[in-house]
Amino acid sequence: MRVACLTFWFYDYTIQMANELARHTEVLLLLPDYRSEEYLESIDPGVKVHIFGYSRHAGKFGPSCYPVLREIVAAINDFEPDIVHFQVNNPMLCPLLPMLRNYPLVATFHDVEPHPGEDRLLDIGSHLYRLTLFVSRFFPDRIFVHGKALRDILVKNYRIPDRKVHVIPIGEHEVAPFIKFEQQGREPEGRRVLFFGRIHRYKGLDYLIQAEPLITREVPDARIVVAGTGEDFARYEMAMANRDAFEVYNYRVPYEEGARLFQQASVVALPYVEASQSGVIPTAYGFRRPVVVTDVGSLPEVVDDGKTGYIVPARDPAALASAIVSLLKDPAACRLMGEQGYIKLKTDMAWSTIVQSLFAVYGELAAPPGKPADGAPAGTASVVGKER
């Protein structure tokens, strides 16, 4: 079996997927020439790589994009894959997917709907995003999502046939770029709560800010570390009752600095009010840190409540504070939950586990009736026939 893996973003995720697939079959990895050089050293030598000329078209959408689409199609045709697996993340997929209909198409949706605040009626980017989601739901033969809750949205809200949608864990997404800067033996510095990543309203930072007085009342030396950028941060600063309790890094935090912040933290908080899934959870697990997440989207599906962290109701500062305080007051529990999170990352969420599901689905599309797909790892299901 030959698999072409295409992405316009999600570099780390797609590279990890391609690396694991290459242990079992032939893989072509198609990456844009925009920031790809940061990730090239992490690509397995067994992966065939094609870097396509995207940078001069970034942020554009129109006839001028045709040459890069033609380049992508030509590279795929030369490879002659049995499967084309793409990440849903760019408007260029809208004209590209019809050009690839000769191949079985498999999509991974990291978000199945726009997040609140990303769906502005007068914003052309929002319209293109919605169009991208629509086209990416329509053309693929199979779809992967990172949780049962997300699968239910596609099946129930968008009437995608049940047989087309499959669930896989988010995997070790965005872990390796941070972990390579890990300092062995570094322990949490004080009692620190880390909020990490893009800052938008759906991330619920407001509720962590509201929880701060409840946290510091019980743990006076607690620090709330906010690291990331997004919307205007001024309104968050205005909401802070005790600015001295916060440590803010309001910019795109580089991997080396991010590694330090994860290692310094006692617990990682995700107070989201809406979510699909989050790469912050596997990153926290990679650094052996417990998480406190809200019960939204598929976040609870990768957290074992009371074992790798805590799950609390959304929009509830008191519940959020209570879970965080219980961890800050019990460093031994923090360490144990962090270790259990790391074990979960390396077993349930490992790419060696995920690839079993990938090959089972690839085999349905690529192999002749009754014949297992070439290259499928041991233990994958037998093929039930080519179904389009």
C-alpha cells in the first residue's frame, strides 16, 4: 500500500503520522514551504518528502493558486498512492479535492465546526473556513475525528453517513517539538498553574481569572501562568483582581520557552467553554503534568478523571478552583497523576496504536475484496471490500 499524506498546516501531527505509517508501508509526505524547515529534522528517512511552493500564496485564494495545486496533484500522480490522507485546515482544499477524486480520500478533522468567535458573518476568512469544512465533509470516502462527541456532531448535525466517520485519539500532537528542550530532573517551581496556547474567548481564560481569588485564598503562593497570544489581552488584564498572582507571556511562545513553562508548572488548566480537542493535553502528559479540563467537546475523552487529572463543569470558577487547589496542595498526587498521564500518552494515545485504526480504514478503500491491505501492521482487521 502507498499512502500520500498532505497538509497545509499541522506539521508536527502529519509528520508523526507519516513517520509511523512509514514503518509499515510507502509514504509520500507533502508539506508547504512555509515554516516546514523547522520540522524537517523530525521526518523519518523512510518517508518520501515533497515540499510544495505555498508561501507566496499564503492567505490568498483565487486563480493565482492554480500552479501550486497543479504541483501537488503532479507529485501525487507521480507517487501513484492507494490512499490520499489530508488534514482539514486550508481553503486550498476546496479546488484541490475535486482534482484528486481518482484516489480514495481520507480526511482528518481537527475541528468539525468553527469555534465561537471564529464564525463572523462579514469576515471573508470565516466564509472560506466554512466552505473548507463543507467541501472536506463532502469529498472524502472516510473521515477521522479526535473523539466520539465530534463524531456525533458530524453524523447527527451534518448527516454524514455513520460508516464514514471513525474516531482516533489526537495522539502525541505537538509533544516532540517541546520535549526536545526538556531539562532532565527539572521539577515544578513553586505552585504554578499553566494556561497555554491561543487566547480566544472559547478557551475560557475568563473563568480561570475568576477562579484566581478562590485559588490564592487556599494557596496564597499560587501563581497563574498565562502563555500565548490571540485576541486583545487588555480585557483579561482588566478582569484580574490580583495582577500580582499572574505571570503573563502574551506572545507566540517558542518551543524552548514552552518546555520551561510546562516543566515549571504543577498543573495545566484548560478551562474551555467550547472545544473539539486540544494538543495542550498530550503536551502536558508528555511533561508528566496533570490537567484540569472542562467537560466540553472531546476533552474528557482523553482525561481519566481522578487519575490523569480532573474534569470539571464549564463556566464554573468554583469547581475549577477546587480541582486546582486539591492538586496544588498535594504534590504527591500531582506527580502520580502526571506519571499516569504519561503512560496514557504512550499507550492509548500512541501512534503505534492509532496506526492500527488508520490501516483498517485504508484497507476498506484500497484493497481488492477479501485481500488484506499490503503493509498493514499485524493485528489490523481484515478487509471487507472496496467501498466508495
